[in-house]
Amino acid sequence: MAEKKLMLGNEAIARGAWEAGVKVSSAYPGTPSTEISETLVKYKDDIYSEWAPNEKVATEVALGASMSGVRSLVSMKMVGFNVAADPVYSGSYTGVNGGMVMVVADDPGIYSSQNEQDTRQICRAAHIPVLEPSDSAEAKEYTKLAYEISEKYDTIVVLRTTTRLAHSQCLVELGDRQEIADKTYERNPAKWVMMPGNAIKKHVVVEKRDITIAEDACECPLNTVEYNDLSIGYITSDIPYTYVKEAHPSASVLKLGMTNPLPEKLIREFAGKVDRLVIFEELEPVIEEQVRAMGIPCDGKNIFTRQGEYSANMLRKVIFGEDKEVCAAQVPARPPILCPGCPHRSVFTALKKLKLHAAGDIGCYTLGAVPPLSVIDTTVCMGSSISTLHGMEKAKGKEYIQNWVAVIGDSTFMHTGINSLMNMVYNNATGTVIILDNSTTAMTGHQDHPGTGMTLSQGAVTPINFEALIRSLGIENVFVINAFDQDALKSRIKEEVKADHISVIIAKAPCALLKSNHFDKVCVPVADKCMRCGQCLSAGCPALTKNADETISIDTTRCNGCTLCMQLCKFNAIRLEED
């Protein structure tokens, strides 16, 4: 009997890639997709896996591997798909040699993202097939089938997942690895060189491919029909399929494992046999709009929301009028807050003391937007902070940005911040950029990047020297400062925001949660010196609490001895002790 194992959706995808004979994987960490690469690296004897600086680079690495004749994988979250769009659209034209699969994880409900975009819309525009598994077992099998589809139709294939699928578990049957022979690379400029004369011909090929796949999709085993009660029928896919089976098990269902292109003949046949057709899909009405365009009446977003995650209870309420109240566990509120000993808190405290605004970026430091720090004013996308500051200066002048800085993390600077900084240099800008260098990609779970000196497989490499890199752009005013040195931070920031040049401050201190960190001291209050001014509490460190008599207590199990509270206290009412 085949071995079965309880697996997360992301772990099952990685297993499917291994079983499918994949040899190269590249990715940029992004929740909810991160665990795919962290699982793949365990198969390092068979698969080369890496973290790339961003999703565009990762996609190009995977496409290059495919061109050479091996099966490749690239994974990312949905906003990373935007960064990868350039090679994606052109890769749709070139097609593949070895099979190439892109795993793109959407985030209905915005658990860890800045928007709620729907990957299927981009895939329709790029003419790329989309597969959508509904549990971990399917995630593994669909990954394997995606490579067969990729090579059969000469196309990149997207495996679309969601947060719920990526991080839920079910039993997965394990199989053996297929040893896929490398395909021979043959020089073929008409296929691989996307200059206008070749690309215009390939567009015709892509359109024909769409038609062929759509026709074949009607017989595709991924698209299945379950005829039961014909008074109502659902067209659904991925996780919402499980909600339909839970809430309305007697209904007829057309389960779409391939959602682009759609199997029109199969849809018409199913719609013709049910009295009422309901499209149950999260986020955008991608399936619904196409079904309506076929002239088929249906219910969809007229009765269901476009926003957030769906559930079985939602379906029961809309279809049956049942309104089951779910009793939430009575747990204390957990507001978003930076960890004790986080170096970002120290930088933001300095900015707050100086009454400065900060153009923010994507990372843990986005929490600097909320009280009590409240210094981050903008957050748009990866790398946007520097470009935002630049745009402000060009719109309002140099005097305006003397009250502003841009803050960006070390991993995000590697991702897309470098280009923005180059743009400032190229266009004769001024402004102060603070790189919050905590030596990791903290937000997604402490992955390495080119600045840490470690690869995904934990191989040691030469780390990118931020100071040398920035100076190579022609920026002379580069300063490396201990992120916990309040006096040095405030002095340097105050001077640089008034200056008539570009300056970069690298505020350096490791993330408090890194395993390599060892804390041997803690901060302890000195009650008889406390003046009850509350300054030590102003940074919002969760290790500190106010007592009934207005003095403070420090939880030594949480304190990392970063000394920020000590520096804020002007009365020496906090001291450092051995832990």
C-alpha cells in the first residue's frame, strides 16, 4: 500500500514537483507561497532550489531552465505575479522546452497582502492555462499534470492556490520520482527571440493554442461533473468546491480543475440540465462573466460578494436563508505590533521624536503606521518608498521633503529598491533613504537574500555589501549606524533631511527573532528613580507595562536587552542586568 502523509498544500505542491522530475526551482518568498521552496530544498539531491532577488528574476531563471530542456518551477504570491508580468507575457509567446509551472498564491481576505487581486485575470490576458486544486492531495497531482499540459501544449502553466489551500492539510498519497530525460535544446530564433517580426507570428500561435486547449478541456479529467439534484447546479473550483460539498451535498456540481481556458461545451451541457445555475467563485467573477458571455443565465456576484474568503456558512445563508452564528473563542485582542527588541521600533522612535513623516514599504516595518509609533504614512508595493519620496520632491520641491524620509527593508531593497535609488541619482534628486537592515526577510519567516550571505540551501556566499553598492551609484553620503543608537540616529537623520543631496542611512541590527541571536542581558526597572513620565512606554515595546502606581514593569522573558527603553528614560530608572 502506498504511503500517505498529512501535508500542507504548499508541501504537497513541492512533493508534486519532485515526483514530476523537476530539476530547477526559483522563487521570492511571499506569504502564502513561501513554504513551497522551503520544502523543495529538502529534495536538494534532485532539485536545485534558490531564493531570487525578486519574482521577475525568478521567472526568468525558471524560463531559462525550461529553454535548456529541463522541468522547472517558480513560485510567488499574487502581487509578485505583477512583478513577473514582463517575462510572463513574453514567455506565453515563446512557450517552453522542458515543462514550466508557475505557482501563484492568491490571498482572499487579505491576510498578508496589500490587495485582493485575482490571478486568473492576468492569466486570461496572458493566454496561460490555469489549474486550481481544491485540497492538498489534488495540489500534488495537479502539479504533476501541469507539467504534462505544459509540454503537450508548449506553454507555461499556472497552478493557482489560495491562502486556505496553501496552509490547510489533508492526507496525500506519496509516489516515486519520475526521471524525465532532458530535452535537447535546438537553436530556434523564431521561437525564442521575441523581436517584433517573430512575436507577431507567435501571437497567432498563442490564439490557436487557446482554442485547442479549450476544446480539449471538455474531456480533461480535471473538469468533472457530479449530477445529483438537478434543481440547482454549481460551477465552482478550488477551495469553494469543498464548501459546496459541505453545505449543499445533494446539488449537482461542475468542478473546474482547469479554469482557463474554460470548457464551453461542457459548461453548456451542464447548464442545460439544471434548473438553476450558480457560479460559486471567490474574488472576481472570472468564470461568471464568461458564462454570461455564452448567453447562459446564472447567479453569481449578484448574490455573493467579491470580497474576502467564502465559507460553507455563507453558502447556506445565501441559498437556504440559514444564518448560523459561529461562536468565536473568547481570546484577548492581539493588535499588530513590532516584536520586543525589534530594531525597526528604535528607528521609528527616532523619527517620531524628530516629527518626521516616512514613505513606507512592504515588510514588518509597515507596523510603524499604527500607534503608538505612527510614522509610516504610505505603503504601496515592494520598492515604492524610495520612488514615492522622489515623486514628492519633484512635485513639491526640496523644502517639502525636509519633513520626510523613505524607509525600506534590506530584502525589499534588494527586490526593487535599488532601481528606485538609481532613479533618484539619475534624475538629480535629493532626499534621505533609511535602509532597515535586520539581516533577513523577516515578514515571511526569516528567509535569506543576497545581502545575508546565505542561500536557500544554507550555503555560504559573499554577501552584497550595501554600503559599497550604494556608493557605486555615485552616492557619497552613506552612513552605517547601529539601529539601537538613538542619539546617533537622531543626529544623523536631522542633519541629512536638511541637506541638499541624496543620503542613505543603513540602520543595522539583526531581527530579534533570528536563531543566531543570543541575548544575555535584560532591562530592569529601578522603581525608586522612576518619575512616572511614561517616556519609556512611548515606543510601544510589549515587554513593558504600566503599573497601577504609574511605575513600570518589564517582562524579562520577553525583553531582549535592546536598551531602547533605557535610552528614552532620562532619569536612569532602567538598568541593564545579566539574564
